[in-house]
Amino acid sequence: MSRSIRQFLGEALGVLATVVIFWIPFYFVIVNAMKNETEAAALNLSWPSEVRLVENFKEAITSGNHMLLRAFYNSILITLL
């Protein structure tokens, strides 16, 4: 095998590894954020039957007496100090 073919295969393998390691987890998180509780518990990569992104974010923010907003505020405060 010539050097250029080996280099191309190495670069292609590197790109493939990057996609698997970095992009698939992001896809998994975004797709599961759009699912209802039953579909999200299945832990698969399928697209949701009903997109509930806004409703899920509202529920996450308002649950626990707005604890997520308080945690976000505390993180910003610690970062700036």
C-alpha cells in the first residue's frame, strides 16, 4: 500500500472515530430531550413519536422549586468571582 492511501485511510478512520465518540452522544441527548418519559426510558436512538422539547424543558426548569435556575445562577456567580 502506498503512503498516500495509508494516510487517507488513517484520516478516514480518525474522522469516523470522532463521529462515534463525539457526535452520537450529542444526538442521543438531543433526541431523548424530545421524548416523553416512556420513550426516553427505552434508551434507544429512534426518533420520538411526538416531539415534546419545549414541554420537557419547562418541566425541567420548574421542577424542584426552580432548582435548575438556582444551580445555573450559582455556577455563574462562582465563575465570575
